[in-house]
Amino acid sequence: MMWELDLLVLSLVVICGVGSLLIRDLLGAAILFGAYSFMMCVLWAIMGAVDVAFTEASVGAGVSTVFFVAAVFHTTRRTKD
Amino acid sequence: MKLLGLIIVLATGALLILATAEFPPWGDPNSPASLHVSPRYIEKTMEETSVPNAVTSVLADYRGFDTMFETTVIFAAGVSCFMLLRLFGKEKSETVHYRHLLTGLTIRVRRRREGLEQLGEFERMDSLWTPHDIILRTLSRFLIPFIQLFALYVIAHGHHSPGGGFQGGVILGASLILMAISQDMNSALERIRERTLAMLSVAGVAIYAGTGAMCLLLGSNFLDYAALARLLWVDPVGARSLGIFLVEVGVGMAVMATMIVIYHNLASEGRLDEGL
């Protein structure tokens, strides 16, 4: 696979991961984490591990984002630290 | 304290990055995994299990024990979420809202009235109810059957293409979670009760372990599906393929039920009355 595409996706993974840690808004963090999962899924697919990519897309980007959003709705949206 | 944490994280990260230098290069044909392990599976999968997708046969047959305990871990996660979040018997005397279906009039009563619900003219509604967006509601109604059909396809077609019980179960669960989000939790719970979900998650794990135990009863090793050949009236190779399918169905059931149980308890703070 083209190394440019690899590099682009990998840097997006790092940006989404660090962004979801730094952002103050918890809902934003949940959505960034979903984006991180989706980028990880693309990375798995590039590396040819389609089964793992499938799992990551359904569990990481799909259901766990819903769980995070459901949890955020029962707490405050802003973090203290 | 924060500085100490940062130092520890940086040191651990540096150690991990240093350790990856010792890994064989990606796709190296001379690495131990590519020399002994992978060729065995790639060459023998088709003749031993008649499953074209080597990942499925490794997950559910050669490494079936791993997958059984992965399913058990999912089940345990569901049970622990249920135990932590669910409120038993603490029916708070909070007000319940009803909407008159014909006039759209909203009334608020002290506690739940069964008689009012059986009248058929009133619909129970969430306290933070907002009018449903017709686009979202119609689109989800339209999408959910297709999502469920796709999930069944993923479970059944895991032998030939990427997918399998785990992914299919998650998609099946996600379709019911979408229903709980797009309409409301009560109508989703009417379709599939909490008790049914609990039964399904237990039954899924039991199907997996039961298939293994059946092999044991037929005089073979635990999870050695070739022993099922006598029961299923097929040759041992076909029995391994069918055994993988049985196990995948069990995984799918357990994962689906667990995902919905976790969502329902998380979204309603364990009261299971109103969702997001």
C-alpha cells in the first residue's frame, strides 16, 4: 500500500487520540474517540486484517461510542481537570 | 503528581517504542510466525475444516478455547454492568407523564397507573420528551430490518468472508440500540424484554460450551468438532465446519444480548424506564 496513505491515516490516529485526551468537552471526547476507532479500522484494513477491521468498526466506532454518549448524558459535559 | 505521571508515561512509551525495534519487519517471510504457524493453517484449513476463511477456522476451531473464554468475558462484562447499574426494588415515587393520543394533552400523575395504560387512549412518555423528528424516525424504521438482515448474513457467511458471530452479534445489538434511541426505550423493551435478553446471553455461552461438552461426550477432545460427525450425519470435515457455525451462533446471541443489556442499563441509570 502507498506509504503516503499509511502516513496520513496514522497521523490522523495520533491526532484523534491526543485530541480526545486533551479536549474539555466530554461529548466531544467521545466523538473524537469514535473517530480514532474508525481511523484504526481503516489502518487495519490497509494492513490486510479485514476481520479485525470489521470488529473495530462495529465495536469501537459503533457501539462503544453509543455507550460513551449514554454515559456522558448522565454526568456533566465539562471535565474539571 | 501530574509531572510524575507524565514521566512514567513517557518512559513506558519510550520503552515500548524501543521494544518494537526488536520485532521482525512487517510481513517478513523469515519471522517465526510466518515460518511455522501461519503456513500450517493456510495450507491445511481447507482440507481439515472446509472453511475458506482461515481467520474464522483459527478463531473458532484451532483456537476455539480462546474464543469460548472471550465470549465468557463479554458475558461477564454484561453481568457486572447489570449488577453495578441496575436498581432493584427502589421504585421511586416520581411523577410519570402520560400523553392523550387523540388530543396531544399531557398529564402528570404521582405514580404509575396501570389502568391508564390499559385504557388505550394514553401513552406513557419520558419526562424529557421532545417531538420525534419524522425524518430520523422513518429512516431508522426503514433501516433497522436491513441492518438486522446484514447482521444475520455476517454471522452465517463468516465461513467465507470477513465476519462471524462476534461482529454479527454487535451489529444485531446495534440495530436494537438504534431502535431505543430513535423511538424510546419502552417501545424497544416491548419488542425484546429484559428477561429474554438475560436468557439469550446465558444461552449463547451455553451453546458454545455445550457444543464443546458434546464433543467430550462423544469420546473426543473438548471442542473437537470432528466428533459431531455421527450426530450431524456428515463426514468429519463437514462436522468441523458445522461445529464452527454452531459456535458462531452462540457467540452472536451472547454478544447481541450483552450489548443491549449494557446500553439499557447505562442509558436509564439502571431504572429501565426512560432512555436518552
